[in-house]
Amino acid sequence: MAVKVNERRKRLRPRALEKGFHLARRAIAAIRERREAEKAKKAERLLDIRFAERALKAIAITTVIFMIAQYVSFLVTGLEQAVLIERYFTAVVAEIGALMLKRIMEVVVARAKQKEGLDAPDIEQEEQDIESEEYTDAD
């Protein structure tokens, strides 16, 4: 009798395992799809939010390089490049102004959507979520 029970278990095991593996594969595929969708959403938010931060870093780096070049130019020639300095900082101020205008428009549009009853994302909350995700991803 013990032999018959063991044989029956052996025959049932492959079917149960096959069904379990099939369910596990489907679950894993669903998890992968969800993760890919979350990564795409996160990348899109990072592109929007981190643009200003990257632009400001680039402006700071180019300003430092520009100031060093101007100092070296002054030491070599003994003359100050006034027109070049004026035009460089005019361009930098225009870029920073455009970034500020972009941010102001984001806030105004978000508030207008909230007043109309539309579901607008909370920009500050999204920034905090992304920063907390970055810290957990770094670990």
C-alpha cells in the first residue's frame, strides 16, 4: 500500500509543479512589467524636475571657467575684456530667468488645475518622492 501512495505522489508531483511554475512565470512577468512602467514614469519625472538643477550646475561650472579665463587674459594682456564679460553674464541671466519662468509657470498651472478640480500632481511632493527614491537606490 505504501508503494501505491508513493507512485501516486510521483505522478501528481510533475503536474502540480508544472502548474506552479506556470503561475510563478506569469507573476514574475507581471512584476517585471510593473517595474518597467515605474522606471519609465520615474525617468520622465526626473527629466522634468532635474533639468533646472543640471542647468544651474552647468551655468556654475561655465561661470567658474569663464572667470578663470578672464583672470588669465587680464594677467597676460593687462586689459579687461568688458564687452565679453557683459555679454556672457547677460546670457547667463537670461537662462536663469527662463528657468525661473518655467518653474513659476509649473506652479501657476498646477494651482489653476487644482482650483478647477482637475487632478494635478503635487510638484513638491513629487520632488520629495524622487529624492527619497534616489537615496534608497544609492544604498
